[in-house]
Amino acid sequence: MANRKLTAYPEKRDFTKTAEPGGSVKEATPSAARRFVIQKHAGRRLHYDLRLELDGVFKSWAVTRGPSLDPREKRLAVEVEDHPLEYGDFEGTIPKGQYGGGTVQLWDRGTWIPEGGKTPQAALADGNLKFRLNGERLHGSWVLVRIKKDWMGRTRTNWLLIKHRDDAAREGEQDSVLAESRSIVSGRTMDEIAAGKGEGASLPRKSEKRAAQMPDFIPPQLCERAGRPPDGPGWVHEIKFDGYRIQMRVQNGKVSLKTRKGLDWTARFAAIAAQAASLPDSIIDGEIVALDANGAPDFAALQAALLDGRTGDLIFFAFDLLFDASGDLRERPLFERKARLRELLAGQSDALIRYVEHFEASGDAVLRSACRLSLEGIVSKKLDAPYQSGRTRTWLKAKCRAGQEVVIGGWTAAADGRFRSLLAGVNRGGHFVYIGRVGTGYGGAKLKALLPRLKALATSKSPFTGATAPRKEANIHWTKPELAAEIEFAGWTAGGLVRQAVYKGLREDKPAGEVEAEIPAPPKPDGRSSGMIRAPGRAAVMGVLLSNPDKALWPDGGDGKPVTKLDLARYYEDIGPWMIGHIEGRPCSILRAPDGIAGEKFFQRHAMPSGTSNLLELVTVSGDSEPYIEIGRIEGLAALAQMAALELHPWNCQPKQPEVPGRLVFDLDPGPDASFPAVAEAAHEMRHRLGELGLISFCKTTGGKGLHVVVPLAPSKTSELTWPIQRISRGSFACAWPRTIRNVTS
């Protein structure tokens, strides 16, 4: 296959006479970001060769008048033979008499990504390749359009290169970019290259000077929190690692590993530093992680490794490249930085330093997959964004489970003096606010390391402020708020405290003064915690803001108090892990009661034309022009609570297949004289009869005293399921089994 692809290229050249590289087909680059070069070529006539990396070679076009930044200009681009990737570094003179004889200058280079939704292979076959360039001179979106077949029906090799209208376009300046006359690598003009002047000047020589300017440390880029990961082109998603953020700096074989605040931890991770010494000069952003038996990040295991000094098995996951041999890359787009990082790490045979792959699928789909694998969450990044120190909206994190960095303000002891729990807080508006107790997650080794540090910070005064702070009791020991820790928890209470918190370990890489709450808002003016309050009259559950959270949906919850919208959201949060398996991937109609159960109610079958939460997916069913609501994640239930959805009516179809049956439902709808015990007896009898047929069923309530007996239909490997013929009758209900139920596919 490799020889076939490059047959035309070597056949046209005598490599004993030309300095052009021989080359071969390389392994295809899996990343969306691939190399491109433009070589200014003075052959029989001056033209510019556009080369796009694809499938291990450079697809090549000779642009007769050169690229134009004016979208109104259509430049002829003649398709020529594929070139080896080594050709992207060629600059010099091809001898006269040889194919393409003349001077070749590296005029531009960088990376490119396809646009338009098709694979580049499919777009080329269709004769319409849309792509984005990020080079030294050319940027933005472009398109190559094949000129239609000639009058004899033959496919032509002529294309048009056209600039799309965007920020990089320059109408009325059709040839302005061509005024750039020097090599992007050596800085030589065409005449200087032809005369052999400055021969050997190259990028490495230029970059040695830059490498000396490499900073000792770069403040890292940080993520903003997102309730839902972004979707659409231009975003990629990476696994969020549960470890220590570390910046790796390599210069002349000397390695430093520094925390997010610039603390030098090289000695702690000696094995990783030893491997990094073989890397080229660079600054790499990443995370040091301990992996459990299943290969998943384990923060507790990382803590244990640090405590015991056993760090030889820890992994450095590299996800960004800030400096390399060419100099400072921070202004370059992410897709280019990652492409260079992949190339830089390609020769690593050891597993201690690993490149972090990214995913270009739906952000929600990637997050769901991460959650199923019990990972912490994902980080979504804009492909075309530069690297910016500090917190930005071009990096967004979405978590699978609630996690929080906290500051320790004290600890409690049992009656016999043994450790019981930590008292945790966060910084809010200049105050240190109590957010609850952390009562589990302590092993013997953890406590052995933790207790001496707590006792060393003992103080007689509570560090917490506000009315929610715990009062002094005999079993409480206060500490200065100087230790940061990582916890996991089940959610926030209405009072703004963590529920079911689990201790994971100390965060020695982060100062306690920087630890702030990621969800709860400041206390109310009266000193009481506002819990999830973000703004007046609003609360949040699972990251979803609720308007009028105190609105009564049911007048009496059995204790004399009304059931509020916030109560409903909390209920959905608690049963969500159980409920989601029954509704995920199925269209769902809802019964809404904006003014409560006693007010006006309406049944909503379709999604609203506008205002539907982005946590709810939309699905179109054949024969119906209006989309339906679909709940694909637990957080979507909180969005339904915000809509005052009191009842959920999912379809009984196969998940993600609305026209394929997924359940067989027997509706036991009793007459006015039938008692509920009689209905329950009928349901038991139905379940027994179904069991005799080998069918497993379950029961659920419907209406005031009706019941549904439900038989899930498992997809078959064939196109139909066969059932026995059986008539079942009892009282007022009966069912005749069909011989086959068709159209159920795997």
C-alpha cells in the first residue's frame, strides 16, 4: 500500500542527482490536527505548492498564483502526486533537467484540521474539502473545490483554492500575503537559496537561541466549572485526572517537576524525572497520577505512595506543550500544541510518561462514558485557543461525582479520644465558612500521617465565621486553617453543608487560601447559610438553578409541611441513579403543574419550541415533525423539577430506538368496585403465569389504584422474537400472545 501511494513521486525523480528526500508512507496521524506546508517553487514558472498531511503522505496541489486572502479570489490549484512527509522540511535547489527543477523555499507551515462534518477522505472524493489552517502566515478557513469533469466525462485534476470569510480574510488585499518573501525557517530569499547563501540555516539553529529564554515556571491554565460539557465542532474532551498538577521542564537533560504554585517536587518523583531527562528541551503541562488495579486514577493511592516514598510506579500524563525546540508555543492553538506533544513523546517506550488522547465526540457522550468507568469527569478544551495562565472559559471541567477541595478547620474525637471526623470549610468573600463534617475515608496510614499535622496546628479559637459555624464542644479540637484536603460527597444540603463526605487526602500542592466552594454561594446577610442559593430566590441542585425553590407543589407532605420544588429536585437527585436506567434514551412526556398539584396541570408530549434546558436531549420520531424530550443524564431530572414536572411518562421502546418495542405492558385498570388488594392479587397471578412462560416481569403503580405488569423485551440477534401461543384470563382482563413480535432488532 505504501509503495502504491508513492509510486509517482519516486518515478519522477533521480535521487542520485536531486537532494529531495526519498521518503515513504508514514503511519497515519490519528489526531484531527495534521501538518501542512506551502513551498514557494520557482520551476518552469513561479507557483506555490500546498501540501496537506493525510494518510501518512502530503496531498499536494500547485497553486499557480499563490494563495489569496481575498474570499472573492479563486486561485487555480492543480493536483499533483503525493509527496512523503519528509518533503515538508525540504528547502533548496532542484537541479535543472530534473523534474520540477528550480528553487524551493519553505514559505509557510503549521497544522490543519478538516471542517464541514465529513472526513477529509470523503470530502476529497466529493471534490469539496473544507479545512482550517494555523500557520505562520496563513490562518482561518479555506476550501478546495474540484472543477467539474470535462466535456468527455473525465475527472480533472484542477481545483480552486478559496479563502472563506472570517477574521483572517482580507477583502481587497488579494496578494498582500505574498509580499512575505523570506523563508519561514531559514529567513532566506529565493535568490539567496538559489545562490546557496546561508545554506544549512535551519530551525534547530534558530531555536537554540530561543531555548535559552525558556522560563523557569509558567503559571498553569485552570478550568472553569461547567454543569454540562460543551458540544459541537471546535471542542475536544480529555479525561480529568485525579492527581497532582505538575509542570515538567526539560533543558539540556536537566529536569524539574513543579506544582501548580511552582513548588519543586522533582525529588519526590525521581523515576519520572529520570525518564524525562531523555526528552528534548521543552515545558510540558500534565498530571501525576496513581492508577488502581483497573487502570483508573486513584487519589488515595497517590497519597499513600507519597507517604511511603514509593513513587516509582506513578504516571505523568502529558496533555499540553508550552515550549519546545521552536520556542514559546503558548500563542499557538491547542490542536497544534497537542500535535507537537504527540510527536515529541512518540519515541517513549517506557510507560511513566504518557500522552493524553482527546475525544471529538459529543461532550455528553464522553462524560457518560467517563462516569461509567468511575472516573472523576472530563475537561473540555477549545481546539483553536491559546494557552492562557489562570482560569479561563476555553477549558471547562464537568464532573461525574461531587468533589471539593476544602480547608481543615478542626477535628472531632470520640469519648475515648479516638479520631472521628474533620471539620471542613472553604473561603468565601474574605470569610472562612463551615461546610460540614467529613466522617469517612480514613485508613490507619492516613490517620498516622494526618493527626500529627492537625495537632501541630492546634488553636484555642474557632477559625470559622458566621452563624453556621459549629459551637465549641468537648470533643472538638480547632486547628489553624492551613491544610487543604480533597473530599468526595453525595451533594449539598439545603443548608449548604456537604452530605456523606469522604476524605481522600491532603492537597499539599495547593495553598489553603485558594480553596473556594465550587457550587454554594455566600451566606445570606442574616448570617444563615444560603445553601445552594446563587441569586435571590434561586437554588441549585446538581448544578441546575431552580427559580422559586420554595414554591409548594403538594400542600402536605405528610408532616404538615408542603412539598416544594426544591424537595422534588432533591428527590429526583436521590432516586436518579435508580431511575435513569428506566428512562435513559427513551422519549418522555411529562405532566407539569407550575402552580402545584391543586392548580392547572397540563400534559406535555413534545419539547417546547424554546426554553428547553440544555440538559434535556431532543429526539425526532418518524412521522412526527416536532421533537420529543429525552433524559440522558441524572442532572436532566433536576431540569425537569425546575419545570415542575410531577410525572414522567417514558416510552416503552428500546433505548435510542423509539420505533422498536422494548416492553410489553399489561395494564390492570380496575373498575370502581374493585379493591386494591384484588388488583394486587391479579398482578401476582399475572407474574406467576408469565414466569411459567419464561418471562420475567416487574410491577409498577399507575393512577389511583391501577397496576402495570411490565415484561422487558430483550433484543434478539435475528429480526424477530418468537413467543408461545397462550391465552391467559382472570376476571376482567385477558391477553392473547401473538406468534411473533417483529421488528425487534439487536
